[in-house]
Amino acid sequence: AFSVGANDVANSFGTAVGSGVVTLRQACILASIFETTGSVLLGAKVGETIRKGIIDVNLYNGTVETLMAGEVSAMVGSAVWQLIASFLRLPISGTHCIVGSTIGFSLVAIGT
């Protein structure tokens, strides 16, 4: 959550803070409110899209442990990459990170 929030805030408020429209403090307050609201209101929809629209979880019926290990690996890998990218000031997409890693582990685990 920390890495996703840091990256989203940098992408969303970087130009506003850089141009002086909002202060860094105001950006942090606004981001705290709207990042939390967005995750509460839309988080389930995003999770459902990843669960149903990216990979077919029914293919993992006999190997639930593989699915769980893959999802945890995708989350950890995505979090680490987002922290590195935020530290290096690279504008990346957290959604692309998690979708790409989910597709990647599924290709490795069960193939195309």
C-alpha cells in the first residue's frame, strides 16, 4: 500500500506541486483522502477484474497453493518495483505492474 500510494501521489500531484498550485502538504492531505476513498469505493471492482478478466482461476483448482504463491510474489515484486521507481522518480503504472506480474506468473505456472 505504501509503494502504490507513493507512486500514485507522485504521478497525480507532481505537476500541481511543481507548478506551485498546491503545496506539498496540501498534496499529501488531498492524496490521503482521495487515495483511501478510491481504494474503498473501487478496490473490489479492480480485484474482480484481475480475478476474472486477467487469468482463469479455475485452472488452479487442483493447485491453490500455486495461485496463492504467484499472487503473493506478484504483489511483493510489484511493491518493490514501485518503491524503486518512486525513489528514482520514474513515472510508472502500478496497475501495469500487478497485471503484468499476474500474467507472467500464470504463464510460468500453467502455460498459455
